[in-house]
Amino acid sequence: MKEIRCGSCHKKLGQGEYTWLSIKCPRCGTLNHLRTESPEPERQRAPTVDERSD
Ligand SMILES: [Zn+2]
């Protein structure tokens, strides 16, 4: 789990798992846009021909 904190005043807004989140801080009113980058970036592999002969 990740701590979600306000980018302006660092108030803890919550915790959890998210990929994209928009949350308004109740203390300072800053609208935080939070985004996590995927831990394993999907690589766009060059299309290869799978040589399988069934
Ligand atoms: Zn704040």
C-alpha cells in the first residue's frame, strides 16, 4: 500500500493502491493528481513470427 499525501501541505489523505487518482486536500484545498508508474513497464516487443509447427 502507498501513502497518499498532499503535494502541497503533505497532509496524509489516505492510503491504498492506485494507478491514477484525483483527490482534493481538505486542509489546503489543493487538487492532487496522483499517478503511479507501473512497476513493470510493458515493453513493446517487435512483432516476431512464432515458429510453431503444429
Ligand atoms: Zn494539502
